[in-house]
Amino acid sequence: MGKEEIIERIHSILIEEFEVEQDKISPDANLKETLGVDSLDYIDLVVIIESNFAFKVKPEEFAQIATLQDFYEYVISKIQSKNLV
């Protein structure tokens, strides 16, 4: 799975599962402020990430994610490291 495919899947998840408007999605968008993702949404997002991308999310790592770019990089790095093992 390439980087663009991962980013597209993330966008689809945000739009379909969290009803985020397409025009609010940009790499510098803040998950909490711009996208309106609250603490309960974070839990749902973790579950969806784990099931869609087949890796376990560590809460301490996910807590460092502020922007969509951070989110992209986190998912991409986890998938790449999983494929290297």
C-alpha cells in the first residue's frame, strides 16, 4: 500500500465515519480544532485505524498526533515498519 493510498483511505475514514467536511481536510488541519475530533472520537479513530490498517496503536504514540500530517506520518511509518519485519 503506497503513501497516496494510505492518505486517501484516511480521508475516506474521516469523511464517512466522522462526517468531516472534505474542504476541512488538509495536512495542516488540527484534528481537535479544525476537524472537531474529541476524546471519544479519538478512541473510535484508534479502533478504526487498527481494523483498517492491521496494526496496534500505542496510546502514548497516538497522543503525540496533532495535525493530519502527523496522522499520515504515523500510519505510514507503522505500515512501513510492519512490512519490514
